[in-house]
Amino acid sequence: MGDDHTIAIFAAELIVLLFVGRLLGEGMARMGQPALFGQLLAGVVLGPSVFGVLMPVLHHTIFPATSVTKSMIDALSQLGIMMLLLLTGMETNFALVSSRSRAVISTSVCGIAVPFASGVALAYTLPAGLIPSPGAQLVTALFLGTALSISSVKIVAMVLMEVGALRRDLGQLILATAILDDTIAWVIIAVIAGIAAHGAVNIASISTSLVGTCFFLVISFTIGRRVVATIIRWTNDNLIIEVPVITAILLVMLAMALSTELIGVHTALGAFVAGILVGQSPILTEHIEGEIRGFVLAFFSPVFFAVAGLGMDLRSFGDPTLLGFTLAIILVATIGKFLGAFAGGRLGGLSGRESLALATGLNARGSTEVIVASIGLSMGVLSNQLYTMIVAMAIITTLAMPPTLRWMLARVPMGDDEARRIEKEDAEESEALPKMERALVYLDDSPNAALAARLAGVFAASQQVVTTVLHMAPVEQDGDVLESLGMGNVMHAARAVAEREQATAQVSDGAAPPRLKLDELVQAKSTTVPDAIEREAVKGYSIVFAGVRQPLSEATQRFDPELASLMHAFDGPVAIALNGSGFDLEPSAPLRILVPTGGSSQARLATEVALALAKATNGTVTVLHVFAAEGETEFLRGRTRRLGLSVLVEARRLGKRSGARVEVMTSISSHPEIAIRRAALAGRYDLVVLGASLRLSDRKFLGPANQALAQAVKTPTLLVVQ
């Protein structure tokens, strides 16, 4: 085909790469291996060593050696590298690194240093024909050392999941070390690429690359973290076009990749750091992350790895010398990583068996090495033969890792604390609060608004959810005064919780610092337009706290009109403050909370909210279950009693996991609302938290029983409806 058919050739290449890559990836996945190996294999099959030998004419037609088509597919491949690194950064959890920092840091540093030095030394023994440019032998050696020394966090996580070790203490330690490995790798690659870009290896070029990299990292993890979070939040809250947040994330990635290119280091570092900052955004929902992951894995990943496979030429292994050096690279990578990681584990205080398992788990390479090798090949510092050797090493070390790791983990028994932690995590999977990211606080100028603001502030600080305070100001009301009232109550309560947690952290070694500062946590908006309520409610909030003068009509089963509009637009739980005039506690005072429960999902959510409020204020939750009087005979037989007690037992378990003090109480009555009101009065509780389901016609409303219960209780109440 001539130059007029360039677009057709490019489309044909993409069709073949995508189809064969996904097909072979599916085959690998069904065999229990990472799909990327199938995508790499697709490139090998379509490359010069298979397709090019069997059908040379057709191979040349689809993959012509023209500069235009090569530049097009290479550009797409480079964009694929950035997208893969963005996704890797988004999935990077630095909380794992900080949890056992001594062992993680020592293992990562030693596990990189030993194979890195060995790889650099090995590079100087390679035949001259494997070095693209004799003048750049040091850069080639540095690339080889880097490729041999790092682990692929995505492959490590996949293998740990496959062998059932991801949630074990050792599995978490292996994953945390791989995360640090990946981070160090991209800093090293950025510096090496900077050295190569300067065209000469000298102190000035090295210093320039190091200073530029350090400056970029410092700015990114200080100012940049807040800027990225602000961009994502503003985009989500103000733009109405489809998927605006994904566009914003892509722009952030490209801008940061461009920044690293301009300061003389590789775009890979910018894309990876952009992913980390995006992943740390407090409102990055699983839905948005899932959409990006689907886009990357469906298109960019198979294209990139298939293109990477195209660069492999298996005919190189027909030369005994090159085959021998390939085996040497595999041995140096495996033994060097194993010895370095084992020594680092021992220095970090791990036992011999734990260190052996850790060293085994870190020997999984894969995507990271392929990306590093692709960067080296595109920069001209790796030859095609050396590139093929590195990719072969990545595949073989990863394939060998699962059976050896499974064998090692079987010899490291699970401790009692570890078993309890895993059991607790299993139980918490069914809880709603850990999944919440954002809260909306809707207020007017009533006592109920003051109660809602106080409770929302406590909730925001304890759960670390980003909170927006929306004031519905009357036309004659001064918006600044109202904002001060609502915002001041939320911030005052949040500050009290933060100070309590800070004091606790000073006496507890295991206490984690808050993820968000108060000025990041709470923001205020003011409006006099009722339509603004519905517009705000659809911006991705997890829960709404509402405080209005008369939320429930005493004559009908209807909510306040503005509150009803909010609830109509919002599908999640709404916590409505009632009887706020009777609440006069200081923010630092412990809350005594009563939670009636019947075992429904709404009652369970109310219990979770009550426990969060109690824990944050060092208070107590009393869980009340009311047995129906007409079931008293059956109650005495035990069936109803067992069902009721199981609800109370579950409430105790929730309290134990949350760290809040829980007491239980039972009552028998044919009128639950009366029994609950009596219990609230007799116990002198500061707050009652009620869970209730909603009914739906043209608007959401409470059923008669829930309406009667909400109106019967005169104690300050938080009505959690869903």
C-alpha cells in the first residue's frame, strides 16, 4: 500500500493487535496467568519471528517498515505507557508502606541495590553487538540494572490474589514493598532518562536530573496534591457534560507528563505521580476509577503490550551466546533480588521464613519491566536483542513466582492477631460507612440546623469524608450570618474531634494521623434558590445531613418541600435532625446515644452512624430492641427471643469493631414508639438515632409507623432514612 493508505494500514494494525491481544490474553487468564502475557505473546506471534517468517508478504503489508506508520503506532504506544502508569499510580496505596515502614524500606532498598549493581556489572560483560552505542554504555548498564532490580506492583498484587495471600500480613508487606519498588523505579528511570537526554554523563547532567526530579516530587506532593483534589472536586461539582472528571484526570496526567519532560526527565514519572495524586483525591469514586480502568485495559493495555511483543525477536535465542546471556540475566535478576530482599527483610526485623517468603514474592516482574525496556528501546539505549532478553526475563520470573510463593507461605503460619484482623475485615465488608466519601449538610437557621451541623461536623472529622455545607438562606436573611452559623457549628464540632484524635495519637503508637486537614474537609455554599438543592444533591454525595425548622408535617406524612426536593434528587441515606432545641452539649462532651433496632438495613445504618458519633466523642451507644407484646408466648418459647438477641449480638460486634462502647437493652410492648420514648426519657440520653425506610409515590415519605415513632420521641433525634 502507498502513502495514501496510511490511515487504513494504521487501522488494520490496531484491529490485528487488539483482536489477537485480547484473544490470547483471554487464554492466559483462563490458565491462571496474567492477561498481559497473552498480549505480549500476541506481539511476538505477529512479529518478525513468527508471522514475519510464515507470511512475510502479508506481514510487510500490515506492518510496513515506513516511518509514518511506525511513528503513529509508537505514539499510541507511548500514550499507552502513560495511561498504564496513571492507572498504576491510582492503585498505589502508600498507607501500606507507612504501616510497616522499617521492613518495607529496608527490603525495598536492599532488594533494588543488589540486583541493580549486579545488572550494571553484567552489562559491562555483554558483547559489543548488544550495546546500541558504545558511548552510551553506562546508560545502557543503568537501564539494565533498573530492569533487573524492580518488581511490578500490578503483577505482584495479581499473583498474591491468585494464591490467596493478598490479605495476609506477609501479602500486605510484599505488596507495600512492591509499591515502594515501583515508586523508586520511576524516579531512577527519570534520572537515567535525563542523563541520556543531556548526551553526556557528567556531574552537571546528573545533578540537573536529580534536582529537577526532587523539585517536581516536592511540588507534586505538597501544592500539587491539593490542586489536583480541587480540580477533581470542582469539575465534578460544576460541569454538566458527560464524564467531566475523566477528562480532568487525563488533562492532569498530560500536564504532569509535560512538566517532567520540560525539566529534562521522562514523562513516565509525571504520569505515575499524576496517578498517585488522583488516587489520593478524597472524592475519587470507585465508579470513576472503574471507568478509567476499563478504558485502559480494553484499549491501551492490549495495544501497548502487543506493540512491546512486536519488538521481540525469538530468533535471537538461536545464537548460543545470546541464549547464555539471557539465562545469565534471568539468574542475576532472580538471585540478586532474592538475596537483596532477604537481607532487607532480616534487617527490617522479619524472621527467616518471613524474609524468604518476602524475597520470593518480590521476584515477580512483568508490566513494569516491559515498560522500562520499551522506554529504553525507544530512547535507543537498548538494542532489540537486549530488549528481548529483558522481556523474556520478566515473563519467566513471573511464571515461576506463584508456585514458589504458595510453597513458602504454607510454611509461615497465620498468627492469632492476623486471623482476627482478616475476620474483622470480612465483617466490615457489609458496613456502609467505610465506603462513604462525601457528605452534604443542608441547613436553614433553626435549632434543628444547629443540631445537624454539630453532628455532621463530628461525623466528617471521625470518618474523614469531604463535607459541603449548603445554606438555604431566606431572602431577608443575611447569607454571611447564616454561613457563619452553619459553617461555624460544623467546623467547631470537627475541630473538637480532631483535637481529641490528636491527643489520642500522642499516647497511642498505632494511631494514624488524619488524612485531611479541616480546611480541606469542610467547605460552605450559600443559596436562596430552591433549585440549587436538587442541583447540589446529584454531585456524588454518600450521605446528607439535613437541619430545617419543621422537617415533618404533623398533619400529613410529608416532608418539608425543600427537604422533599433534596430527597427526591438524592438516592442515598439522609440523616434528618429533629427536636434540635433540646440539644445543648459542648462539642467535646461525650454523647449518650440510644439506637432502637429491629434488624433492618436502615436500622443497621443508623447503628453505624450512632457508633461513629459515639466513638468520635468518646460516648456510649445503647441499642434497644422492642419485642412485640402479641408475640410474648412465642417469645417465651425462644424463637423470637433468638431473633431479637441475634440483632443485639450483631450490634455488639459492630461496636467492638468500631471501638465505641455499646450497651444493650430489651423491652416488650405492642406500641414500639411508646417504649422507645420511655426508654429515651428514662435513660436521659443526649441523642436518639432512628433508622427508617421510605415509601415512594410522587415524593418520598415515611409510613405511618415511622411517622408516629419520629413524632413520639421528644429527645434530640437524628432520623436516618433511606
